[in-house]
Amino acid sequence: MQRSRVALFAALVLAWIALAFWQWYDYVAECRNARETLIRQADSIMQALTGGIRSHRRLGYYFADQLEGVLEELVASKDVRAAAVVSEDGRFVCSAGADPQRLRSLLSDSEAAWQNASFRYVRQFELPPRSEEHPGPGRGLGRGRGSRWMQESDAEEASPFAEGGTFTALLVLDALPVVERCRRAAWTRLAVVTAGALVLFFLAILWRTTFRLAEARGREQLLESEARYLRELGQAAAGLAHETRNPLGLIRGWTQRLASADFAVDAARDRSQAIVEECDRLTARINQFLAFARPAAPQLEQVDPAVLASELAALLEPDLQSKSLRLDFASLDRAAAIRSDRELLRQALFNLLQNAVQAAPAGTTVEMRMLSGNDGRWRLEVADAGPGVPPELAGKLFTPYFTTRESGTGLGLAIVRRIAVAHGWQAGYTPRPGGGAIFWLDGLQPGRS
């Protein structure tokens, strides 16, 4: 089961890693497409610009002014931040969007570069000399026509494009839309990965909850089956004990009659008396077993612990006097009444007090006290100054048939815990500071005022 749980968690982690890798791949592809779109836009503008220069430079000197206006219109479109055309000797023929010094710093050998939310695109182009494109002025033309050509040729003499040569065109495009698109893509992919992680996390919690619920149901069925078996076993054992007690009482009665008969000799009388004592001891143990095996169904009522303690003190008076012990329950007078089954609580306290009287050294005090808890419930303690319980044996207390006394039956504390469980209380043991033992019942509900 542990192996399948680890395998499931590993599968969920791998699924999340695959989702994250997929989203990262899509993010990289979308950013690449956005950049390629801007590069194609820059290439189209550059081709239109260089093609226009090649085809319209015959306009002569005035073409440079017209080209300046075209560049300013490009910059005004807000897609282009700056543009310039530079001659081979580094002189700016025309520029727009930034001063020449700033644009000169953007010129480099690389054709394209991304910098500060902008895209710089540089291309060199060649213009042949004007004489290679036209055969010359006036050839095959009339006088008037030739005169006009001569005027255009003279004007072109002053144009920076007249002699041809190598020129460099510079475009600086706004890359902020690309940056924003990549940023939105990153947030979208991050949201998808986070949502996927949350979904997988809740799936893991759901699976674990379902698994624990199924496991709890299985344990519940197992415990219910064991409880049914123990109930049936307890009923059978109680029936056997009851059937054993009846003939045992008969044996005791006839033996007692034989011991008291006039014809009985001293030896027979002593042996008969020993049989009667063994029958009484066996009957007491059967009664304890029946008290443990009998289902406890508390009938709750308001019980005064001080009154109950005084009754038990009178019942245990011979044992207290034989060891010169003192039972102190004065603190119970200040305690409030509690809700419990009177007879069951009396039986539990009798077992605790009897154990304390048997363990306490002669001339000491057995203390019975009530403590108030933070939740309004009470804690009833029985403390003695005896040897206490060794730490290695403390965990076995309240277990049926476990005892630290040779003459003990091991059912007294088991009965106490059974009565506590029936009431919803807790029963336990704590070493007493300075030596001794404290046995307690915790969670007692206060009585109604």
C-alpha cells in the first residue's frame, strides 16, 4: 500500500513537470513568433525604403528632402521610433526620431539587435553611379528636351545619391508590443501551471482522503467484528461463570454444614473450613469477572462525590484501621456535584481506594481529591504514598489480568477503565511527586445546578 501511494505521488509530480514543460515550450514558441513578426515588419519597411531610394534618386537634390519627410512620417506612425540613412563616409543623409549622435551609437556590424524594448535593424545597400543607369543627356532628344535633362542632371550633381556608393539604412522599431505579448504569455502559462499544480494537489488530497476513508471503514468493520466476537465471548464466559457459581455455592453450603456438625473431628472441621474459604475466594473472583464482562450502561444522575467518599470510608474502615491509615477527602466538600451512574462510580472508586489502601505504608494518608479543569470538567484523583508502579510496567496498567500483587486478580483497574469508557471519561496513572502513585478519572461532567 505504501508503494502504491509513492507511485501515485510520483505520477502526479511527473504530470505536473510535463505540464510545466509544455507551457514553457508554448511560451518560447509564442515569443519567437512575436519576434519573427516584428523582424518581417522591419524587413518590409527596409525593402520599401531602399527600393524607393534606388528608384527615385533621379529626382535629384530635392529627393533628400522628400526622403527626410518620408522618414518623419514613418516615425509618426509610432511603430518606428527612429530611422536614418548614412553615407559611406559616415555622414547622415537624412534622419528622423532621434539626433544623429544617438543614432550613430546604434550603428554596428550586426544586422539586427534587441535593446531596451526596441528592435534595431541595419542594412547596407549599393547604389551604382548615375552614369551607368542613363546613357547621357540629350542623346536622341530634341533641343528642348535635352535642355530639361541638363537641368535635372545639374540638380543631381548636388544630390548625395548622385555618385552612388554604399549606404547604410537604420530602423529602430518599437518592440514594446512584443515585450507585452511575451509578458502576457508568461503570466498565462504561469497561471496554467499554477492551476495544474493546484488541481493535482487537490486530486492528491482527494485520493488520500478517499484512501483514509476506505481504510477507516475497513478498520471500523474489523473493530465491529471483533467487538461482536468479544460480546459473544463475554456472554459465553459470563454464562459459564454464572453456572459455575451456583454449584460452587452448593459445595460451600454442604461443606459448612459438615464443619459445624457434632460428629466432625477437629481435622475434618479444619479441612472443611479451608474448603469454605477457597469457595469464598473463588466466588469473589467470579463476581469480579462478571462485573468486568457485564456490559456497562450508565444511568446518569447527579452524584455528590463527598457523600460517596464517606460511604466508602465506612466500608474500608477495618482495612484502614489495620494499617493505621487515614483517608483524606476533605477537598471533596468544596467540589460540585457530578453527573454519573452512582453505582458504577462507587464501584470504580472502591477499586481505586482498595488498591491505594493495600499499597500505602502503615501510618500514611490516602488522599482523594477533585480538581477543576480548564474546560469546566472535573478530575478525580486517588493518591497514596506507596512504592508506585515501575515505569516499564506502567503501560500495562488497566489491562485485564495484569497485576503487580501476588494476591491480585488483575481485574480491578480493568473494571475502572471499562466504567470510565462507558461514561466517556479517561482513566490513567501518574507517578506521585516524592514517591507513590496517583490514579485518576478525568473528564467528569459537572452536575446541573
